[in-house]
Amino acid sequence: MDMSKYRELFLSETREHINNLSQQVITLEQEPGNRETINALFREAHSIKGMAATMGYNNTAQLSHHLEDLLDEFRNSGDIPSATIDYLLEGIDLLDGLLDDLQADRQERSTEAFLAKQPLSVASRDGKSPERPVAVPDDKIREEPLEEPDTFQILIELEKGTPAAAARGMLILRELEKAGNLKTCKPEMAELREGSPCEQIQAWVSSFVDKAQIKETLLKISGVANVQFIGDRRKNDRRRRLAGGRTIRVRADLLDQFVNLTGELITHRNMLNRAGKNRNWDELNKALDSAGRLIDDLHHNVLQVRLMPLQSITGRLPRIVRDLSRNSGKQVALRLNGTDVGIDRVILEEITDPLIHLVRNAVDHGIEEEGVITVSAGREKGLILIEVADDGKGMDPQILRQKAVDRGLVSQAEAHSMSDRDVLMLVCKPGFSTAEEVTETSGRGVGMDVVKAAVNNLGGTLDIVSEVGAGTRFQMRLPLSVAIIKILLVSCAGHALAIPITRVQRTLDLQTSEIEVSGQHRVFRHDEEELCLYSLAEMLNLPQAATGETTWTILTEVRGRQIGLQVDGFLGQRDAFIKPTGFPLNLLTGLNGATVEGDGRVTFVIDPQSLLENTP
Amino acid sequence: MALRVMVVDDALFMRNMLKDIFVRAGYEVVAEAENGEAAPQLYQDTKPDLVTMDIVMPKKSGIEALQEIIARDPQARVVMVSALGQDSLVLEAVEAGARDFIVKPFKEEKVLETVRRIVGQD
């Protein structure tokens, strides 16, 4: 029997069961002897076993079977000793790892070591041996995993003023060649041989070696200041591939609504046909009107299908906080609010690691001895707000300023002229936290810079609110959907360009006479504040139109600071279906994607934030 | 076993300084040479785990010595020691197979970091 079509369903359901398992074990730890929880745990393990055995995933089946046996024993006695809780959690972690293997099409990892050290009397029980193999159907559906190297782009920055930079660059390229296949690079080896200047190296590499490991190796080379990975073609490909065969569960009433809506759309097509034939403009307009409403409804419903509750990723948090507080000797309680809010599954996937990182950070740096971390979610205008708050000591902008200067991220003068809010955002700069602060928990690859980049990539924003003595709040504001967003159309040097509405705070018709020049910048006053004015045309290297009496300006926020963005005019706002641009256009910073107009023209979507953040 | 190092430099001052750094780190300095001419034979005789090689030396330059050492032992781990402003010489040395380079004036940390990286790799 071909089981492969059930694979996705197996993976998603099992992941849910594992999340439940881990949540219930934590509950059990807090209320030992809760028979109902033990029963629930047993059922979860039992379900996983059944599914895994059916799929022919031997190790997963055997491990869940083992856990089931263990739990069964306690089901009878009604009590689980606390030492066993750790053992159970370890087993759940292992299950999670096995599932990762299956998801990535790898061989299941070994469970022998874990099974061998079972702390309890399971083996001694009469009539049941934990080694009893689980029946597994014969026709193996798994194929040998096809190992492919990862292909990625890497950016290596050298320290300023590195001596013999070209020679340094050659050593770095040599290191990359050792790690895998060096496809293209800039500067090239030949240029370096000629002694070309070298401040950074950009290279496409395909390699079997883990990226984190490559990064670590490169960072050890003296003179290497920073290593980042820019794009990952294969990862995206794989995601697309996975998405192709992925199954999701949809509420039946939602499907009914689809049928209803489709029915009504068909009726409307007939109305439109008739009105068109009769050249009855009144009727045509009326039908167009209601067809528009139907399409809105359909859009809304389609989004609903893609929504998943935040719960699906917060399930792991209680466990993480428990482990962290245990390791750090702190007493940390976790509160979850509003986790039933629905979020587009693509967004959910992208923010899983950032969210975990924020929670880790809160335990590590926010809470001192004892405290509460609150993760809450809710709708805020057209956005989703997810907040990770702690009631710890808060961040002191004065200390951060000093630290940023010490790290060489900003000059003394810059640090003093920055607002407290800007200073808080400095923690998102790569290189802000240093090795001595990287604890076992928060130092795992993801830094605040990565969190911020992930949020920005989704078209969202990250804010930090902190008060000394009153704790810190990290706020992620995310769009409801990544595919269909509201855009503001502007004209710029004869082109129509789109800007996501989430980036627009408001539009202004400035009197050109209100604009002054201060130093190298043009500035204007808004709400008692002096704001810098940038020209979109200039940023895009397009010819600038002569300025008339009115300067059309978008108020937006970059690095936590309000700025004005000058355009040639506003063309209106609308919903747009955004498609990602393909290679090599996807390498351009500031270009978020493109949308096709009614007449077939392509309009590019510009993200002023990343455009400006990458402009010196 | 302690790491066995060979130091090549025409200045006694530099040799002693490097030697002290290595000894403090628990390495064994098995050979020293004060010019490029003696270095290849000494390398052959002592087979050290790592060589630090000054670039500008009398009789034979560090780069020539490096080339000879690499010609006989392509796996040789040679780290060049150069002064600021010798970029083209350093480039030449790296092309000739030097594993890394240290620029004078150097810090103890940097020297050891570089050595550890090179030795840790193979």
C-alpha cells in the first residue's frame, strides 16, 4: 500500500501529540498524582505509536510504545515519581527529534541509548517486555534519503583596516573551498591575487557541512568580523516542495461557505453576462458591486483556512521555560494570553524560532531571580501583535549606550544624540551581545538581529519598550497574511510603485516651503518634531522630478525613528496579491515582491525600511 | 603531547618573544633558525607541527624558505610573520601555501588563536 500520501498528515498530527505530551508532563509535574493527566499522556503516546507503526517508522513506533508502557504502569499506580518526569521529557525530546528526521527525509535517529537506560521497573513487569517489537507492516514505504548539499550565499565581513586584506581574503576563500563547492565569489581569487581591496567577501557555496559550523570556522580566522548567510535557495525550494504535498485540516463549515460563495459567484457571472449583453449599465454596476463583495468574502474565508492558532507554536514554551529556569536557578512563571488568535501558517512558521528566542532572552537577561514572563497575542488594527513581556529589571538606555560605544557599534557622539528608543533597538544590531554573555540558552545561533530580520521580512515591525525596574516588552507586529496585503500606490520618476500599507503611518501633503535644509539632510516639522526627509527616487537611483508647491510625503518609521519619504504623487490604495520575485531579483534589498496590475503591468513592491536600513 | 613549534626569525628579540609565548601556552619550541637558508633543513630534521616564519631575512627570504619546505612537505603548517605594509609579500606567501599570517606588532592572544586554528583544522 502506498502510505506516502499520509506522510504529511502523520507529521502534523504527531507534532500536535508531542506538543500535548510535553505540556501535560509539565502539568503533571505541578500536580503530581493527577490521574486524568496520566491517562491523557498515555493516550497521546498510544496514538503516536499506532500511527508510526502504520507508517513503518520503526524507531518512532518503538519509542512511543516504550513511553506508553511506562505510562501504563503509572496509570495503575496513579503516581509518577519526579525522577521519571525528567526521563519522560527526555523521551519526548527524542520523539521530537525523530519527527524532525522524518520530516527532513532522513534516517530516524537511534533510540537505543535512551531505551537502554530506562530507570524503572517496566522491564520487570510480568508478561510484558519493553523490548517487544512493535508490529510493522512489511512493505516499507521509506526510500533512502537523497542527500543534497545545501546551497547558500554567504557574506563575510572583514574588520576595518585588516592588514594584508587580499591575503586574508584568499585564506577565507580557501577555507570555503575546503567546506564545499565554491560556486561564485566576489572578489574572485584571481582579483585577490592581484591584491584587490577586500572589505567583504560574498560567495555562493554549496556544501554538506552545517552552516553553523561553517560560520564558526570562518569566525575563528583572524580579521573576520562578521559572517552572515543571505539567501538559501534550496531551503525555499524545499519549502515550496513541501507546501505542494502538505495537507491541512479545515473546518467543515468553512468548506460549506466556500461552496455557497462559489454558487453565488456563478449566479453573478450570469447577471454580468446578461447586463453586458443588454448594455444595461445600472445592472452591470450593481452586479460588479456585489461581485466585489463576494470576492472579499472569499478572500476572507481563504485566509481563514490558512490561519492556525498561535497555540500551535506556543505549546513548547512551558517546557522551554521550565528547563531554562531550572538550569539558571531562577523562578520563572510563564503566562500565555490570547494564544487562540489565528495567524497565517507561513508567518507562524517564520516566527517560531524568533518567539522562542525572545522567551529565552527574557529568562536569561530580563528576569533576575524570580518573575513572570507573559506571551500575549491579539489583533491590533489590521495587524497581529505578539508580545513577550517580562517583569524583570528592564533595560537601562544609559548602560546600553555605553555598551554600544564599547563594542564600537556607534560613536560616543552618535550614542548621545540617539533617543532612548533608538538605543533600545541597538540590541538588534549584529555583534551587540558578545561571547561572554552568550549563555547556553540564548546563544544558539539566533540573535536579536535575526529576530528583527525575520519580522521585517514578513513585512512586520519589532519594537522594544522597556522601563528600568518595570520590565521589558518585545512587540512583534505582523501582517495578517503574506500573500495578499494592502498597498499604497505611489508614482516615482514615472513609475508606479507599491508600498505595503503596514509601512505607512500616514501620508502628508507638505508645502515645499516648509522644508528646510539642516546639515546634509532635508528636514520638516511634524507634530512638534523635526523629521528627516528622504527622496524615494534618489534612493532608487531614478531621476528626480522638479518639486512643485506640494511635496507628497509618506510618514514611515525606520530604526524606530519617524522619517518622511518623498514621492511624486499618490495613486491610491488597494489589496494586492504579492508574488515573490525570482532569482536574481530576490537578492535586491528593499524589493519585497511584485504585483500584476489589471492591465498586465508589473508593479514592484518597495519596502522603505529595509531600503533605508541598508543605505549608509 | 605538547605541540612542537619551530621559530624562524633573524631578530633574537622576536624569536625570544615568540618562544616565550609558545612556552607559556605549553608548547615545545623544538628548533629556531635565524635565516631562511637554515630553515628547510632544520624543518626536515625536526619535523615540527608548526613553523612561524619571518618574511624579510638575510641570505634567503622567508618566502623562499616556505616554498622549499612546502615542496618537500605539502602538509607543512607554516604561519608567516610580517610587518605592516608588506601586503604583497604576504599575498605571495599565502599563494605559496602559507596557512595563515600574523602581523607585527602582534598580541599574544592573536598568535595563539592563529596557531590553534591551524592546528585544530587538520
